[in-house]
Amino acid sequence: MSRFLFSTMGSLGDLHPYIAIAKTLVDLGHEAVIATAEEYRETIEGAGIGFAPVRPSVAELGDYQTLVTTLFDVRDGPERLIRKVVMPYLRPAYDSLMEASAGADLLVSHTLSMTLPIVAERRGLPWAATLLAPMTFMSSYDPPLIASHPWLFRLRGLGPRFHGLAFGFFKRLIWGWETPLRQLRAELGVSPLKHLALFEGQFSPHLNLALFDPVLADAQPDWPAGTRICGSPVYDGGAGDPDSLRRLDSFLAAGEAPIVFALGSSAVWIAGDFWEQAAEAASRLGRRAILITGPARPDNLPSGVAAFDYLPYSKVFPHAALVVHQAGIGTLAQALRAGRPQLLIPVSFDQPDNARRAARLGLGGILPFRQSSPSRLTAALESMLGDQGQAQAARDIAGELEKIDGAHRAAEALIACLDRSR
């Protein structure tokens, strides 16, 4: 039996893929531990996986709604994430991971787990990097749509040389974000990074796992060596609340397939009046709707519109006439497997790029979150409802992904990586 230690940071979309892989490793007879914020202990241990706390906890970062609002700022959010959330906690994160890695055989990193490669070097352990979305590769051959610089994507026809130069300039501008990381590495006496940890510096010399579905991106010439596209490791957060599931079943049985609206686990905190917009759009179209709202469930909803603070997506998406969501990579993975058309309403970070990759598959359309209004939402939904081409494309993609077990592929790759290192 081997021991695998995963380190991750972020929302449920940054946690669930690792639970899926860890559960598979446990099923294969190994031990798996996930090191992350204390608030996820119950979720991880409830899935039968070992847990190790790593700072910062969510509570340390202050009011969560304020935090999410700050981080989802299109222009300044990424810098705030690195400077205010990641960098101040490098040393305590390193100390926590050193403790958690005692007895581990292989370490697995997330993009923001910038101290895990240090721990691997100090302990002399092999490690694998994981990349949750195609954007993470920042490929010059397949340039992503960057939320803060959408104009750059419109120049993709200029080719990889142009984008390589543009990305290089961008990386020089943000070099200062990671000064504390370089200082910590020097203090600990480990090898200096030649690249930004947020970009090429996150890649492992041993194994790099692309944990997204192959329909979203092909391997590119500038991807790191040792990269394997596994497909999305899908985990849905457990069975769900029995009372909510009974209410869901009753609602589904009472009429036609509803439009389902979801914003993942982070964007729900900045939803504003989106749920009212969704309810109004459904009413204008004479359609039933389900809203998965998180903690701020709206009141006084019209007849035919039901709100739930949480539902496992696998329990509701397959029953939808159409799914409206923010294009977070975890939500997108569930929606793709549901085989239903999608209206993608990206907010920030990788979501605009995920949305355009999904839309080019022909299974839906895009309405950016900040451009949403009752009239625009109504018009977008009306144009999609009954579109047989989109419906068929969605079914075809779901059929293709049914053959792919991303968690099992990733687990097998990790086991093989460990075997090669011995």
C-alpha cells in the first residue's frame, strides 16, 4: 500500500476532483490524504479520505462574501488572490505540508499549492502536478481567453510566436507577485525557480495531469513533457440532503423539464439579483425553473420556480431542459455529462475560457454574467429552447464522455509515476 498526499486550495471546484481521485486510490488499496483548509475536513473525511489542515483556513481570510467579491474582480482579482491569499501564508503552508507529508510516497499539487514542490525537494519525494482547466497551460498554440484581456484572444490569428511574446511580457509584469516565494525558497536552501510558479514553474518533471475533458482541448507543442489528459475526475459532494432530494423529485414529477440555474460554490456569493433575473426570464417564457442558490435563497418566487440552497448536480442536471451555469470547470464537467444544452454565464478567472471552449462544441451559447438582465437572459434562453442541433450536440458529447473515467485514469497515472520513481 502506498500513501498519496494531495494539496489543494480554493473552492469546491478545487477540491472535488481530488476527492474523486483519492477515493479511487483507496478503492485500489492505497492510502490517500488531502491537505487543504480546515473548513473542508468534514467533507473530506465524510468521503472516506484522510485529511490534513493547511493554512490559510477560510475563516482566516475574513468575511467570505467580501473575499469572493474582491477575488472575482475581473481586472485585479488574480493579483489579489496571489498577493493577499497565497503569498502571506507560504511559510505556514510549507510547515503544514512538511508535517502532512511524513510517510508519504508521492505528492500531488494544485496550481496554488506553491510550497508542495519545496516539500517534495526537501523530502526527496516524487511529485505530480495537476491542471484543472485548459487555461492553466497558457499555451501559445491554443491561447486562452483571459478575462482581464479579452482583446488578446481576438488576436489569436497572429499565431504562437505573437502569443509567446505577449505572454512573456505579461509574465514579466507579474514577476513581483511571487517575490515572497522566491525568498522562502532561498531561505530553505532549495533550488531557485527559473519560471513563475503560477505558470511554467508549477509543472512537475515527473508527471503533469490535465484533469479536464479532452473535448475541451488537445495537447499542444508547448505543453510540458509528461502530460496526460485524464478527463474530469467527477465527484458530486455526496448523496445530498434527503429532504431536498424528496422536494426535488416532487417538483420534477409535477411538470415539464425545468431550466436549471446554477453558479457553482463561489459565484453564488456575488449573485446579486441574478436569481430574480432567472425567475423573471423563466416566467416570461412560461417555463418551470430550478435555482441552486447557495446561502442566499430568494423569497417570493413565482409559481413554477423552485429554489434550493444545494443539490448534487448529477441529481438535477440530467432532468433539465437546459442548464444555465457559470462555466466553472467542475460545474461544466457535470453539465457536459448531463447531455443537456447549456447557456454559459462566465464571471471571471478560467470561466470565460471554459465557456468559449464548451460553446464551440455546438451545445449552447454564452451570456457573460455581468451583461445579464431579464431581457437578455430571456432572449438567450428563447433562442436555445427547442434548438435540436444544440440538443443533439449535447447528447453526443455526453455519450463520448461516458467512456472516460477521469478519476481512474488519474489514479492509474499516479501509481505508475510512483512505480517509475522506485
